[in-house]
Amino acid sequence: MLPSDLKAEQFAGYPPKARELAVAHLGTLRQLPLSFVPSLLREVIDYDFKFPAERSSIDRELATLSSLTPAQLREWFQPFSQLSLSPKLQSLDWINQPGQFVEQLSAYLWTTHQLDAFREAATTYGDRTRTVAASDPAAVRRLGIAVIGQGVESYDGTLFRNLRKHGTYFKRVEPERGVELLLTSVETRAKAHPVPYGHWYIDGGQHAEHSPSLTCVSFQKLEPVRAALLKNIQTEIARPGMGPEELRTHMARLSPSDLGMERGGDEVLARFEVKLFTEGSGTQIFSTTFAQWATREALRRAQPHTLLVRYAPRQRQKPMNELMAVSDSKPELDPLGSLIDADMGAYYQWINQQRLPESEQSSFLVWFEGHNQALVIGPSLPRGTESNTILNLGELLSVAVGRT
């Protein structure tokens, strides 16, 4: 089947909002090549469970395509139309299973030496849509915070090495009530600028008490989900013929209910949490990896105005079979190794924040928890410098966002 044969009733299996969106743009979808449409439908089919920023991006993309004339659509998608596809691919149910189609398409393009052409076409298309469908200006400047080194009594090495040239290093920070002051400031921002999924708190351990105005994801809170997934993986690995690709496909199909999560809650956040474990590598086992991946995905998908990430000690390295086993025993923790992980995680957080719109106006703060070292990056702060100013974390955050 080809996109030109699409009919409205074929989207009956889609969730309500996704179905409505697909049918509303049916005329445009019919004009697009098969080598492209499933990639778009892979995003549309999950529309009901996406964050507002993701929905807005899909809306803008479809609105842009629908505004093009047939001649313009042919010109835009000519590189995709020139790709040759096998009859087997055309016979797949790419409407209801677009993700699986895209996986098989990638393999086919690689074996037929067309992957470079597809990548070039996709890059050109992405550049065009970003230029035409720019996002609206944010209501508040973006702020990122990383709290690292929980449980480390002392450290003689150099922290924030990769970030120092971009901001100001503060070496006389007052650490008392630091986490509390940061959370209070973040909650104040959330209440002043209420946006669904606009203000996040990610914790690699047990999250601290916080306002419901924050979207919170916690490693320890999700322990039952992690245990259920690890047990599921062990069961699947034991099946005859189960290989890495088959396991990956199986995990991609898992839903919150498959892992024991209660129905009736925040379905968008629940699916996000499941994907952290089914798509991330090591997120099921190491708290620092979980915090880093959750941070990356929150920035990429939700594009929050505020993101506070607090790292916690992870368990020590063990043989993989032991790490994958579900055990009631308390794992041995590695605070110092976790500090090193988190220091690099904070750097990645800043890099991913810089990829978002209006990054030149954003601010970032990283603090060595319980100690007097912190670094702040902001549009009004000098780069590559040190400061002897004595500030608590609340005051330091005010400096970060430009309130002195």
C-alpha cells in the first residue's frame, strides 16, 4: 500500500488526538513518499502521550507541510521519492506499526547502499522545517541546575573542569540548607510561570519534599518499575531465538501497565518513565546513568524552563549477571565514583541545554553538594573567572538568573 491510498478509517486504531490530527492532514499525507510518511506517523501515533513541546513541534511541522503547494511538496520530497523500496516493505502495516517499519527501512537502506542518500534527504528536510516553523519565544529564560557529589566527604581533584571556561567558579559558597534553597527557588519559578511540564526535578536517589508544581522523576521511587523490567528481560532472554534485536523490539512495545504501573495517573509522564528504562542503557541499574539520561530526554522532549537534577550515589560495578539480577540485598554504593560520573553528567546537561532555543539567554548552576564549590554560567557573568564572594545557594541562584 502507498500513501496515496490512505483513507480516514485506517487510523481508527490511533489514540483520539492522534487520529484527529492524522485525518485533518490526510490530504497532505497522501502526497508524501512511503520512504518518509512512516517516520512522521511514528511521532503522530504517540501524539496523545507526548509533552506539550513535542505536540507543538508536530503541529508546526504538519501545518508547514499543509501550507505547501503540490509542486512545492514534490520539490521538497524528491530526494525521498528517488529511494527505491522493496515490495516487502510496501506490504508492511506501516500505518499502525510505523516504528517497526522505520526499523526495517533503516536495515533495507543500509543493505542497498541508500542510507547516505536518506540521511542527506532527512538533514535537508530538517533544516527546512526548522527555518520555516520556528518556535515561539519562551516566557522565561531557561535555567538548569545540577547538584553533584551527594555523600562525598572530601575531594581533592578539580571539579567542573569542562565548564570553568564558560562561567564563573565560586569557591566560598555557604552550603547550609543548599538543596532546600534551590528547591524553594525552583518552586517559586514554577508558581510564577505555570506551564505544564515546564519545571522539572530529577533525582538519582529519593527525591526531597517538593511542590506539586514540579514534574518529578526519581530513581528510588521507580524501583518497582525497574525490578519488573529486569525480571521481564530475564524471562525474555531465556526464550529460544531471543537475540539483541528481538529483545529491543520487545522492550519498545512495553507499556506502563506491563510493568505494574497504576492506571489513571499521568499517562504522559508514566510513558516517559518507562522509556527511560526501555530505551536507556544502564538506566535500570545505575542511578547516575538514570539521572543523566532522564535529564537528556527531559531537555530534548519537554524542553523545560527549569530543570533541577540531583545526583545520588550509584552502586559499585559488578559482573553484568549480578547487576541484572533482582535482589533484596542492599547494593554497595560508590560515592566518589558517582561524583566523577555526575561531574561529567552536569557538563552534558549544559551541552543539551545549549541545543535548545534561546540558549544564549539561559543560565546554568552546578554545585558540589554539602561543600563550598559551585560554578555559574549566565549571560551577565564573566567566563573563565573565579569569585571569592560569600553567597548561599539561594543568593547564588539569583546571580545566575541575573538578579543581583
